[in-house]
Amino acid sequence: MSRIVYVNGAYVPEEEANVSVFDRGFLFADGVYEVTSVLDGRLVDFDGHAARLARSLGELEMESPASRDELLEIHREIVSRNQVKDGLVYLQVTRGAAADRDFAYPDPEEVSPTIVVFTQSKPGLADAPQSKVGIKVISVPDLRWKRRDIKTVQLLYPSMGKMLAKKDGCDDAWMIEDGLVTEGTSNNAYIVKDGVIVTRNLSNDILHGITRAAVLRFAKEAQMQVQERPFTIEEAQAADEAFITSASTFVMPVVEIDGLELGGGKPGPVATRLREIYLDESRKNTV
Ligand code: PMP
């Protein structure tokens, strides 16, 4: 069955879902995106994603093509039309298609943004087999631009990082800048030592993960100790356990860093518990 995709106000079969070759998302990566997970047909942390989208658009002086309520309506409609039980909603907004290729932004009065929303069905997303065994990561230099707090579609370097990890028989890469871990290719990075959860503090150096915010809140509510500060890869390798968070993986244990096993190569108790808490609490607040 072909998916139904939302493009600029219309719900169309994916074969008919097109954007212009002059779209600035295509020519300049001049666009931002959000990924919201779906559990039991409902949206996880929708308001967090809508707020971050508004912030990303604002930082790039881009008009929002839809209000929070309109976006929610589109998300619900696309989930329902595609009968997604568990999976993801991908939303992308670009600055639109100007008449010519020009580095300067077009006049927003003349060129309206492009909005595309589609779903990816992932049956059993919350029970991903990887969450039982954990993932392996390598470290790579962080060669991205300096505004990682904006969720842009320029994802080539994270793709390269992912490929380097795959070539090494691993699952993901943690990126290092000035000797310190920034984040994973598409997730925030954490270590746990003597019961203390450590993750890099918020700044322009990392994406402000929506899952990160929720997980840290739940950890504090469960009386766990949290430190928001940078850490080195050596500190990570000497940690008791490690994990990542993102909308699509929730809380995912990390069991190996640059070839060195953590916690005997098995998911640690803190990551396992946080995953349970995150899924339980998130399910209560889906929309
Ligand atoms: N960092 C980066 C670089 C990411 O791409 C993502 C996921 N898009 C995250 C962190 C996690 O963010 P979230 O929890 O909002 O999915």
C-alpha cells in the first residue's frame, strides 16, 4: 500500500508527492525538520517538537507554514490515514522554491515555505531488539557547523559518521570536539559513573534533544543524580554504563565505545530503568 504524504496543504499518494528542483531545501539544505514518535497511534512529546520547530525556524528567519494546532491536526491526520500504530512522523519545512538559485534568501512575501510531512511505520518500536543488547559506538571528530542547536536538514556529516561506524561493525558514532564528546550522529550521549548520570550541557554545540529534556526530568524525579557537563571519550570508556536518547530510539544502552566494553558488554541498570520510566511516562502524555 502506498503511503499518503502531506505536501503544502494536500494529502497525496507518495508517488505524487513532489517538490520543485528549485526548492532551497534541495539546493542549499535551507530547511529544518522534526521527528516525532508514535506509540499506539498517538504522538509522543508533540509540544516539545512543535516548540523546537518554532525555535529552529525563528533562528533562520523563516516563516512558520502552520500554527501549533494546525501542525497537530496534520500529524494526527497523517498517522490516521497511514494507519500507523508504532512509528515516526517526519516533518520538514524549507524556505521554499525561489525563481533562481541565489544565496540570498528570497522575499518571504513572494516565496512561501515548503512543508512536507510523512510517516514511517515501525511495528514494535518500543520493544526494539537492540534495546535488550545495546549498541556499539566509535568516536569521530565533530566536523559539523557551529549551530547544532538548529535542527537543519544538513545531515551529510552525521551520515558519514554513521557509515564509518558501520564499516567498523558498530552502530553509531559519538562526535568529539576539543577532546570532549558533543553528541551522537542523531542522538544525545550520556555516561553513568557511581550512579551519577552525566550528559553534555546545552549550548550551540549540540541539539537540544526533546527526549533529553524529558529523560533528565524523569531521572531527577526518580531521585537520580544528574550532571550536565562535557566528558571525554576516556571518561566514557571508564564509566559503569552509557546510553543515548532520541525520539526514535527513546533510551538506548551503549555497551561498547571504541572497542572497549562497558558493564561487561550488557545494558546497564540505569539505562534500562530510564528506558522503562521514559516509555511509561511518555505513554501517559501522548496526544
Ligand atoms: N542530537 C542530534 C544531532 C540529533 O539529530 C537528534 C535527533 N534528531 C538528537 C540529538 C535527539 O533529539 P530528540 O530527542 O529531540 O530526537
